[in-house]
Amino acid sequence: MFDTALIWDWVAFVVRWIHVITAMAWIGASFFFIALDLGLKKAANMPKGVNGEEWQVHGGGFYHIQKYMVAPENMPEHLIWHKWQSYTTWVSGALLLMIVYWLGGEIFLLDPSKVDLTLWQGILISAGSLTIGWILYDLMCKSKLGARPTLLMLLLFVILVVMAWGYNQIFTGRAALLHLGAFTATIMTANVFFIIMPNQRIVVKDLKEGRTPDAKYGKIAKLRSTHNNYLTLPVIFLMLSTHYPLSFATEYSWAIASLVFLTGVTIRHYFNTLHATGKGPSWTWVATVGLMLLIAWLSTFSGTETYEQAEARALTPAEQQFAAAPGFLDAFDTVVGNCSMCHAREPFWDGVPRAPKGIYLETESDVAHYAERIYLNAGISHAMPPPNAVEMDAESRATIITWFNAARAS
């Protein structure tokens, strides 16, 4: 008999690693080329059409790099395209979202204490919302706002704040922040797929056919690439936010996510200025520290349902299946006895200010809700509880496994 929970967890593992690897490649290439572009210097006797050059040393060798502002006179023999990193990152991220937040929607996507939705309604909102940002942003870029990049970025920030608030009204805290990251990453990849790459193909086609490429295509691509550069750090945080309950499991998680975008801008502005002038503005670090202090203060406001509210909340059909299964009460006592000291709305274990990953295991509905996570982390594996905190015996783990399998068989 196949263990579907285990299989899907390994599928998620593989897709997550593909996502991480390709994201590293995309981010590395993006940061390198922005730094390279900003560090270009004019020099004597540069070839026709070259806007600047740069010498770099790395790995025991020297690199001489020149940038053609529009294009060289002839098509180079060897031309490397940087596109697969962006596409593979987005596709793997979309697959991971489907696996974790659609297939596991009863656990991780919907928050019944916020709004009463069916799983399919939540999935439709999840999928449909990702395209809204790109449509609005693209329309703004193609309007007169395209000539005013600072105002354009401010309006994009307003859209992101509205989406952060909107997601938080529907989804769980961790799903809201993850979707905001996916929303932003969709804009970034769409920039590559719909704007940057097509414009570069036009330039290449002109070169092959002996025409002089129009400089406007490079300028448009440069604008979108710069926007992507400033959005990168916030997206990284949002993708990792599930590890930080203080960011997603508090009352003002949407405001925290919004402020994270500003810290991304201040940090990138420092390094971009450093690459361009040799000295970064110190005010950016003061602003970043101030924003982080504000984020830390906002995280002190709890947005968690109380123990009494959790006990009174009606169980979903999926939760009812696990709560009604043979051995549930024994499994419940096992989980509460071994896990609730940390996984509580008000943890009483020293050094644990918030329940790890925002997972609460105090009430019967809690345990039924996170049945699969309990099975994977405290049943068939020894990931939880930490051995230096609670030594959970084999019999207790067997109780969890027996209950979970009974629920799946019912």
C-alpha cells in the first residue's frame, strides 16, 4: 500500500529544491548584471557602439566586459540568453503552490475564522489573483507613467499593500504572505517573458537581417529589469516567511509584509548606488533599521484566535474525518502531552515566543486540522518534538501512526 502523504511530501521536497536552485541562479544573474551595468566606465579607444567597459577579477583570472548600449554591428557567433532561470523559478514555484496550498488547502490555504469559502473557491481566488498585478503594472508601464519610474514604483507599492491586506482577509497568515510573494514573482517573470525577451529578440532579428536596432527596445527592457532588481529581496523574504510566525501569525501581518518591500528598496538602493559611485548612502541603513524596528513592534499585536474560539469553531469535513477515526483521543492526548508546550497560542516553553510555524496543537480541532503534519513530523519521522526538549517514545509515535492510517482508511 502506497503512503500518499509520504509520496506527496517527497514530491514537494523535489519541487522545492528545483525552485530554490533556479531562484538562486535567477537572483545571482540579476544582481550580477545590475551591478555590472552600474559599474561600467567610459574608456579611450572603445569600439563603436560600446557604452562602457569594466575589468573584473575572479577565480584566478581577469575578465574584460564591454556593453553595447543598443547592439554590436554584427550578430555575435556565441550569444548566451538568460531566460531559463526566471521561467523555471516561476513554474516550479507555481507547482509548489499547487502542491502545498491547493492540495493541502484544507490545512494551509483557507482560514474559516476569516471567511467561509469552499476549497475550490479559495483555489480560484489563489490562481486568479496572481494575474491582476501584472495586468495593472503592465498597463501603467505602457502609459505615460513609464517615463516617471519613481512614481510608477510608488503606485506599484500601493497595489502590493492593497493585495497584502486583501490576501490577509481570506487566507491563513502564511498563505497570505506566500501569495503576495507569488503575486510579485509573477510580475517579475512576466516582465522577462512578455517584455524583456521579446524586445531582445527584435534586436537580434534586426542584426541578423542587417538593420540597425532601435534603442527604445533596450530602454524598455532596462526599466523592467531594474524594477525586478528592487522587488527581488522582498520576494525572497515572503517565500521564506512561513518560518517566521512573528511575520505571518500576527494581527498586522499584511502591514509587516508591506514594510518588508520598503526594506528591500532601501537595501538595493544602497548597493546599486555603491556599484555606480563607489559609495553607498548611509541613510539607507538608518531607514532599514527604522523599518525593522517598526516591523518588530507590529509583530507584538497578536492576530491569533483564542483557545476558547478554537474550541468553539466547527470542524471542517476533513477535520471531522480525523476526529472521528479510531484512536483519535489517544493520539490527541499524545500530541498535547508532547507538543502543546510550544505549539500553543500562548507557549509556556522558555524561549518560544510564538508557536513554531504558527501551528497550534491544543484543541481537538487543532490536532485534527494538522493530522498529516503530525503524522509526518512526529509519527513516521522523529523531526518533532526536538529530542533535547521532549523525549517522545516509540509507543507514542505508533499511536499517531495507527490513528492516521485508520482515518485514511475510513
